[in-house]
Amino acid sequence: MMVSFYVLLLCGVLLPSFVVSDCPNESPEGVCAEVFRDAGCEADHLWLLYGEETADLKHTGWDDEISSLVVREGCTYSGYHDHEFGGEKKDFQGIHLNLKSDGFGDTISSHTCYC
């Protein structure tokens, strides 16, 4: 019984670090954030440079497609539900494996990133 408790405890402590390990820890110089088409930092990705603003993701093929993201330390990625930086806005820092849990999975239509 006690062994089972320790196994569960270790899984609870170690498992999240394995899940996060699929996301990149570092980005090339000048990259503010990296967004991914699938949850868990999977599939296609797009780098946003420092100060980048995209008012309409429709023309990039990324409209309502962003499912996870990694933001460089000291930077802030802002996602908007509507084009032209309209609708609901959410600021992100750090690693976000599944934007659906934030109400923003596959709903971002414009974005900015600043450091």
C-alpha cells in the first residue's frame, strides 16, 4: 500500500516535466514566441519576432489554428479572438501546452508579441 502511494507521488511530480519537455526551451535570438498548430507544441510552428504584430492571421494560414505556444522569458504574447486586435484578448507568458484550457485554443485571429 505504501509503495503504491510513493509510485503515485513520483508520477505526479515527474510526469508533468516529461510532458513539458516536448516544448522547446530556447528560441533563436530575436524570437519573442513560438506558436504551434497542435496542442503539446506539436505539428507546424511559427516564430514571432520581437515587436511583431499581425492584425489578420487569415492571410497567413494561422487564423483559428494556434493550439499551444512558448513565450520567451521576459516577453508577452497577446492573442485576440477577432481580426484587427479585436474581441477578447489574453496575454501569455511561458509555456502553454493546450490553449483550449485558457479558452483560446484554435480561436486566435490576430496577435502581438513584445519583450
